[in-house]
Amino acid sequence: MNYRQANIVGGGKHSSLFLKIISLDNLLLSWREFKRGKATRRDIQQFAFNLEENIFCLHKELENMTYCHSPYQSFFIQDPKTRHIHKAGVKDRVVHQALFRVLYHYFDKKFIFDSYSCRLKKGNHKAVYRLDKLIRKASLDYQKPVFALKCDIRKFFANVDQKILLSLLQKTIKDQDTLWLVKKIIDSFTCSQNKGLPLGNVTSQLFSNIYLNELDYFVKHTLRQKFYIRYCDDFIILHQDKKYLENLVATLANFLQARLKLDLHPNKITIRKVNQGVDFLGYVALTRYRVLRTKTKKRILRLASSKNLQSYLGVLHHANAYELKQVLIKKIV
């Protein structure tokens, strides 16, 4: 019996996996999760006005496999650098959330421990603390000098190859109905020549980790690097031998191009002694302590107000920033 036959429920035409994704319960839960913090937005309110009818109609479209993804709304944000966001309609974002809710747990258990982007119980602050631990281990409790190779993938989201992504998804998802929906979402967006994932989709968060899990396994299991950490398209490898890391760059670049059709950003490859500071996720990791990146400090001082003070104090909590904290409090209070 194959996977699809094993997942047919009650002789129906759809697999149990697909039925779980498109169920009314899952669509309603997905709606609640998606609208959290957005309830005052006009498009959300319009969908909520006829919520039961909208959810039921969406369920029927998915069940009958007549669902079509609507066009995206395009705009730019400063985060702090300029990012091109593509926003899907409310109905489509409910579908994204429904797919994500079910598929996330199938894939997350396949990811390496030291992948920290868009995962439950992970995140950027967990990543910077983990980097501290890796530095300590790599330096044998700070007894040996350690170098950090830091790399960034050039225009990652715009250059994800959709055919490669679909082939990676097919390794785990054997059900054709679910693959139909996955393909609908992937095909709903393209930058050029079947490439790209839209910034703003919750599914893009999952798909990006599935895509770069290939890099993670290559570094950890083929190159056997013990001290490796990745957050989205930024990654760091620690080693006591600087020359070894210099030679590793070409190996990584060749793998990314051959396997994933991606390139390292040539201006964002650095190799530094850890005691000179390793810039990662808005913080600079040094031997035994961590400080805020200079740009982050300037941005906080420029944007801090009584409304966001507590949020910024939370950011400072994760660094050696006592003096900056006092300046900030004095400025606002």
C-alpha cells in the first residue's frame, strides 16, 4: 500500500493529510492565528464581517480543488534596510497559515539544531546566545584563538529556484493533493524564470528553511563542521585555523551554486578573530561578552520613545549595554 492509499479517509477522494489542512477546524484556527494583532485592518474586518460564509466557501474551493491564488500587493518597508514585501489577500493568507500549521511539524524535526530562523522555541536571541556557547566550545573555554567565517547568500528569497524547492518538498510530501496546494502557493509568485519566494508569506518562512536545510546538512555532515549556526540566509562557521576557513569559502560557494543555484554575497564574506567582534543579528559577539551593533545603537537612540521604550530595553537586556540603557531612560523619562 502506498502513502496516498494509506491516507485515504473513509473511502473519500482526498488524503487524510489534505483533509487535515483544508478542514473547517484548521481553517478557523488558521484565521485566528493569522488575524492576531491585525484586527483593526480594513481587509481583515471585511473578511471577518462574513467570516462563516468566507471560511465555508474557502473550504469548498479547496475541497473541489478549484482554489486559485489571488495577485499580491507590492510595497516597500524599512526594516531597517529596504525590503520589498509582497502581501497576499486575506483568503490566501488563511490558506498559507492552514498549510503551515500542518506541514511545519513534518519538516521541523528534520532540521538541524543550530538553524534558528522562524522556528518554535528558536529565534534571533536564542541564536546569539547559542553563538556564545559555540565560541566557548571552539576556543576550548577561551584558551585558544578562534576565527569566525560569516557569509550571506545574495538575494536569497528572490533567487530560490522553485523547481528545486518543489523537488525537496516531494521528498517528504508524497500525497498528490497536498502537493497540488503547495504548487499553487509556490506558483503564485515569481521574480524571474521560476525563481523567488515572497517576503511576507508564512509559507516562505517554512520553504526557506527546507531549501537551506540542504546547506545545513552539507556543512554538518559532509564538511563535518561542529561549530556552525544559521539564521535565515546568514551563517557562521567557527574554526581555530583561519587558512582552513579561507579555503572553505570556495567549497561552500560551489555547493550552493551546484545544488541550490544560489551565490554567496561577495561583499559579505568576512573572516575575523572572535575577539575582534562577530557581527550577528544586530549584536556583536566578543570573547566572554556581547555588545550592540553600532547601527543598532544609533537606530534605538533615534527612534526610542515612551511608546516603545520597554521593547528597546528588552533588546538591550541581551547585551552588555548598561550605559546605553541609562542614556535611553534619561532621554525618555
